[in-house]
Amino acid sequence: MVLINESTAAAERFKNRRVLVTGGGGFIGSHLVSRLVSIGADVVSLGSNRENAKLAEVARYIFGDISRDTLETVEFVPQTIFHLAGGASVAASVANPPGDFLKTVFSTVLLLDFLRRHWPEAQLLYVSSAAIYGQAVHSKASHDLACLPISPYGVHKRQVELLLLDHARMYQTQSVILRPFSVYGPGLRKQLLWDAMQKTSRGDFHFFGSGGELRDWVFVSDLVECLLRASEYASADAPVFNAGTCHAVSVRDVLSELFNVAGLNRDPVFLGQVKEGDPDRLVADDSAESLLGPLFRTPLREGLEAYVKWYRLRGVND
């Protein structure tokens, strides 16, 4: 009952609210835009990824990177900004650190400058990443743990967090930072689950790593609810929340469950080769749930079933 009440309150808060979503054509962004539209928000989505933009066709979509020119085309003064634009791949950041910096850090500098000059009253929620924790020496990652990222992707996410803190100190920007862990669900076209479905369709069941790597799996619709609720806590203190279940599941176990759901009578085979930038363990110690109420309720198997169903139907919808 608590979840229903809080979900309803979040929906009511965003009814008719003017919202800008940067990165709205990406995996998480498209789900967020769809949810905002469904509850009656007035949404503009800004981004350079058309792949998932059609999931929220009723929202106004500005195609392009963050710049003064694109921001000037936003036809209202937003009350809430969900900032999801930026690099979205550890591997891509390792291959091209300067490109990832421009997508993640420089674009945020441009957004914050525009915010200061034109939208000083807007609330900003930044979707960071648990990758900023890096190879944590602790078994689980607390939001106040020292951040020691091991990839350019994590470094750049951390740099944006520091930019937000300094901007809030200098200009009293109303911000909140959310650090999602391993987000998955329909529409995800990268990372482990996508790679696994692609490989198995070719009869390949071999994967990097040992299989013992631990992750904290967050279903995308649960994360979207977390974003809506957390945005209310934007302030000049720029509070930080972990978006994680605090429950560890190994890569081996999640792939085995995925194969089971997909009807594949095979076990994953691990090559023992470690991918650069991938930590052994990335699991939340504390969660936004402690303040925001129950959020991450989708069972892993149910989420994997939704993913497999989407994967098999995507050719019809693409």
C-alpha cells in the first residue's frame, strides 16, 4: 500500500509539470519519458539517439547534442530537468576517453551554464552511475564511500557530480544525484544481457570474466519510479542516493536464469579474461529506498522474462 500511495503522489506531482529530459532517446531516458507522458507531464526530450525515441512519440523531441542552440529551442522554462545525456558505455569510454569526456562532462558544463543564466529555479536530477565506486575495497558500496573509478566512464561521471556540487555552492542550484547500479529491462541494446542474447542466437555461450562477478540488478521501470520520487529532494546540498537493491547476484547466476527463461538448455562458459574497467563487485550497501520508500520490487526472473519477450519481439517493432 505504501508503494501505491507514493507512486500516486509522484504521479500527481508531475501532472502538467514542465519537464526536460536530456538523453531522452536512450534506454533509461525513453522509459522515463514514456512514464512522464503517461502521468500528464509536459515533456521535451533532448538527445542524439533516435533508437528508443519512438517509445515516447507523444513527447516533443529535439534531436541533437546539448548546446546553447539546442537548449534555446526548448519552448518553456522547465521546472524539472532529468539529466541523462552523456557517455553510456564503459567499453566505449576505454576506447575513446576524449569522446566520452565531451559527451558527459563538457555537455554538462554547457547545461549548467544555461541553467544559471536562463533557468535558475529549475530542479536538476543527475543520473550518475555506480561505476564511480570502481574496485571498492568494501563488500558493498555506500553512497558516502570513497569513489575510486577504474574506467574513464566512471571518472567522467564523478567529475559531473563534482561540477554539480560546485555549481550548487556557487549558484545555489537545486540538484540531486542518483547512482544506479546494473539497470536492465526491455529496450536495453548493450551490456551483458544484450550480448548474451546476441551470442546465444549464434550458438556461442562463452563470456568474459569468471562468472563470479557480483552485480546489483535494477529493473528499469523501478528505476524510473525512483527518479520521479528522488527529484523532489533536489536542493543546494545536492544529496546523493544509490539506486540499488542491496542484493548481490553473480554474473553466472543471472546468465543461467536468463538461459532458463529463454528455454536454452545450456550453461554459460567463462573464459577468465577480465574486461578493462569492469570491477569484481558492484553492489549497493544503502539504497534510496530508505528515504523514498519501497522501489525495487520487480523479481529478477520477472524482469528477465520481460527482457526476453522484448528481445524476441523487437524485430516486429523496430
